[in-house]
Amino acid sequence: MDLLTRLKHKKILLIDDDEWIRDSMGSFFDSEGCLFEAVETAEAGIDLVRIRDYDIIISDYRLPGMDGLAFFNRIRDARHTAIKILITAYGDDALADKSAEAGINDYIQKPFDMRDIEDALSRLMEGQGGNQP
């Protein structure tokens, strides 16, 4: 099954303080039939994951207030089945190790394009069997 078929109806949360990234990813995921929500802060993301289940959660690392790594640590136990992706312009081996410890499934360096996100999701959803609702 191809990625676009597997993405249809998936619930996706994006946390990024960059409006252009929120709008660009929103346009892509909306056009693929996903249920997409985006917020600017990790704190707002925590509020949403308390009341909604997501299939995919993508967060920037550097955010106002709590950073993306701290966000994933806070939701680690509550949302263990969601695919979790951290995006950052400030990556290094130490952050990659901390990301893995936080239960983050993939780590994408900026600058990136939607193809990088698609490749990561394809790989990660294949690992889940790709047929989950």
C-alpha cells in the first residue's frame, strides 16, 4: 500500500512556531485527506494530546517555552503508539540519542522538504504494518 493511501484519515498534530511550516505541511496533509491540526507551542500540543488521539505527531525542537524534546518526554507514556518525529536545525549526535530515549521514531534535520517527511512516514508506517486505522 502506498503512503498516500496509508495517510488518508490519519490524525496528525504538528507543533511548530513557524507559520510557513504549519501552512505548508497543513496544505500537504489536508490535500491527502488527513485530519491535520497545528499549534505554535509544546504547551498547546500537550493540551491537545490530553483530549485527542493522534496517529502522527511532528514537533520542531526549538519552540517558545518548552522545547520539542521536552514535549515528547512529557507525552511519552500517554501516546506511545503515535509515530513521533522531531525536526530541528540544531541537531547533533547527543540530540539524536536523547530523541531515541524520548521515544521519538525519527529525527529530521532542517532544511527539509515534504519529500523528507514523506520518506520518514513511509518508512515508519511500513514498520507498523501500514494498515492501522
